[in-house]
Amino acid sequence: MCARLGNYSIVLPDAILCLRGNLGQTLGTKQFHRQIKAYEDLRFLESKDGRALRILAEYLEPLSRFKRYGVRDTIVFMGSARLISRQMAEAR
């Protein structure tokens, strides 16, 4: 895309849809649109590059909830879902 800005001609790739300070204004015949924020872009968030944000969110969201409800300490139990009978456990 080639556009005129005052006395200057500038060439912009089609991927550039937004210039700071020119949101919603026209430059030549091209209408500029607000660039979507990364946190609103589901295509990005679900991509390989968005993985770090998804992992961070899985940590921060529960932390925020714990703070909201005043949870200071937690205990995590890990183990098998299979239980042995009481007699077998006492025999050991």
C-alpha cells in the first residue's frame, strides 16, 4: 500500500493496519482499524506462541482466587486412585 502523508509518500505492508495516533483515521484511501490486543486474540492465545501465557494464566488465576477468599496455605494430596482393602493394609 502506498499512501500520502503531507508531502511524503510512504509504503506500508498490508499487515500494518494501525499506527499510533491514527486510530480510526484514513491515510490516503486506506482505512485504519484498531489492532486487536494479544489477550483478546484467540488465534494467538491458542497458538504455540501463546503457550507461555496460557501456563502463566493457570498459575495466576488460582492465586488471585486464593487471595480473594483469604486462603493462605494449601495442602496437595497426590497418589493413586486405587485403594487396597483395610485387611490388606493392616496385614502389611
